[in-house]
Amino acid sequence: MVNLQNIADTILGSHTNKKIIVLGPTAVGKSALGIILAKKLGGEIISLDSMQIYKEMNIGTAKPSTEELAAVPHHLIDCHPLSETSDVASFIDKAKKIEKEISNRGALPIFVGGTAMYIKALVDGLFEGPKSSPEIREKLIAIADEKGSTFLHSELLSPIDPVTAKKLHPNDLHRIVRAIEVYKLTGKPISEQQTQWEQKNESTEYRLIGLTMPRELLYKRIEERVDIMINSGLVDEIIKLQSLGIEKNNTAAQAIGYKELLAYLNNEYSLDRAIELIKRNTRRFAKHQLTWFRKDDRIEWFDLSRHC
């Protein structure tokens, strides 16, 4: 916490009127810094985590504790039913509405999260694709019902859009259908059309604060946090979620920690193997987050190992 206090003081020493986004890889300490800044600046926190929005998904998403939630106002946490999926557009619409409400109260919106796509959409806007075609979607969903989402994913992989396909899980039917739909409507892969979205808004109204630390230290924190989650009852949480139908929500069921333990509960492998995979996949996710964030030179980086 001493490190975070020092970082907060440094940020406050050069504070502008810009709204703050605290970002970085999983397990680095974003939530704690967000709370410190919110207390010092009279702010309210808006979560930019794509999984913490779901009700009942608590331990595995590392939601803020009861004490942390009580310390400062939090938004977009534990507010979406598990029976419904959430997409980037609807999430950002909600975030923008809450941001305006907070500003109107004279408080400072402080965004906290590590979902890179959501942060990009908030700062630079959403990719504007063609309007949806109900006819095309119905045909694609019918194919998925008959042959499975993996069949559509293979169609996307070759020949339609291998770049997008490699970014999507074969069970991510919503995004697979959208990618194929865009191709059928425009004749161009969605990955090619998204290149325009890569342009950065240099005059952004947000101040991007990035937290990082040496890779070996981050990986150690990740593994320790996974052990804490298991000891805190993550398996029991997922048993309950399974009874509530989490497997019908492809987005939620593919969240790291949940997909591995669902596989364990479905007798695909042992608990030890599931835990091992959670740690491995979380490390890979953190590496992916850092790779994405490092491309954005607007981010002010703070290495926790250097702020003692």
C-alpha cells in the first residue's frame, strides 16, 4: 500500500481536470489505487471490467471487497444478470451515462479496469461497422445450432478473416457471427475495417494511468491470488453458477477461472490440473494486456517495484 500511496501522491502532484483511468494487467493493484485516488479527489469509481458486471460472479472476477465498495461509490459492478450477455457498445453506453451523472454531482469519475477493448472504446470511441442484418444473422445462428459455433469459427478462420478468428474463442458465437456478417455485408474483413479505429485521440479528455511491475513479481502475485480464490470458495461459487445456467452465457462461461473449473466439474480433468491451467491462462492474459497497453504512448506508467 505504501507504493500505491506514493504513486497517488505523484499523480496528485500533477493533477489536471481530466478524468482518470487506472489500467494495467490483472492482479497489479488497480482497484486499490483507484480507491486511494477517489478518496483524495472526491471521486467515484466506474469499473471497466467486462466480467465484474455479472451478478453472482464474485470470487473469480476479483470484485472489490465489501469494505472497498463501502469506502467510495462504485459503479458497473454486480449489476448485470447472468442470463444476459453484455457487449462493448452497451457497456460503454452505461459507463458514459454514469460518467455524466458523476460529473453533474461535482465529483470526479475514476475508471478502473484492465479490459483493453473497453478502455479503447471509452477513450477513442467504438468501431462503426455496418448495421446488422437480421436475415444474415438468422442464417448464421441456424448454422451454429446445427453444426456448432466451432464450425462458424473455422469458416471465419479460412478464408474469411483469419486475423479476427485468431482473436476469438470458438465458442464466442456473438462476435463470430458479427465478423462474418460484416464480411458478407461489405465484402471486406472486419479486421481490415478496424484499422481506422487504431488512430488515437491525442486530445483525449482522459488521463491514462498504467500500473506495472517486473514480470516475475506479477506472475507470483497472480499465482498467489489464484490460490486465495480457491481457498475462498471459488469451486463452490462455480457449482452454484452452474446451477444458475452460467454455461448458457458463452461470455461468462469463458472467463478465466470459470471455464477451467467448469471443465473440472464436467470431469474433463482434475482439480489440480484446473488450478494449474487457471494460473497459466491468467499469466498469458496479463502478458496480452501488457502487449496491448504498451502500444499506447498516452499512458503514464508507474512501476510498483520502483515506488517504495
